[in-house]
Amino acid sequence: MSQKNEDYMSYDEYLVQLKQGIVTRGGNCPVTPLLEMLAGKWKSQIVYELCIYDSVRFGQLKKDLPGITNTMLTKSLRELEEDGLVTRIQYNEVPPHVEYLLSDMGKDMYPIFYAIMNWGFKYEKEIYEVKEDK
């Protein structure tokens, strides 16, 4: 079944059509592009941090993501910007600075993060028990 980008389905319709296979007009899995955009250790965490802030500077993101290197943060922000999820605003004042924020496409992920958060709370105990057993 092919879904147009401008068409949306209810959750009940989704459950019915899921068993038939839902694909884009191009015949692709509609979930893959987002999973590819958020692939890697840091991108989903960066997007989550950007959900918290209206806009944020590089240094604040670096503080909020312990363990990330400047190089990895820069690379990830550039890729998220190229994918259209993040907007970079450069202020040419003294001193110059740059801020990052979610684009409209990025903000459309709020419900996705909400669903993932609820799933995480629901299965937190089982997830960490499995990790401790390894």
C-alpha cells in the first residue's frame, strides 16, 4: 500500500495497514529515513537536548552531553542540519556566536520522543535488569 506524504492515518488505520505493509510512494519503508537521520550514539541525544531548549549554544550542548567530543558534536549538528532537523543561526555581533534549534521538521518529532519516553518508563526495569545480567 502506498501512502502519500500529505496523507495521515489514524492509529487504528495504522494497525490494520501495518500487517499489509506500509510503504512510501517510492516503495520504501517510511520509518527508515528518520532512523538513518538519528543513527549513531549522539544524534538522538542531541535532538532530545534541543527539545528542551528554544535555542542553545554549542557550549551548553557540550555540557549537557558528557563524553561527546567537540568534533563529534560539530559533525552530528552539521548532519542534523543537512537532514533538515536542526537550524543553525549565526549572530554576527561582537562577540559572534551560533545557536542551534529544532527546525519545524525537527519539532514534528515531539510526539515521537513522547512515545519513546513512555515506552522507556514502561520498560525501564526490564531494560536495566537485562543489561545488568550481561
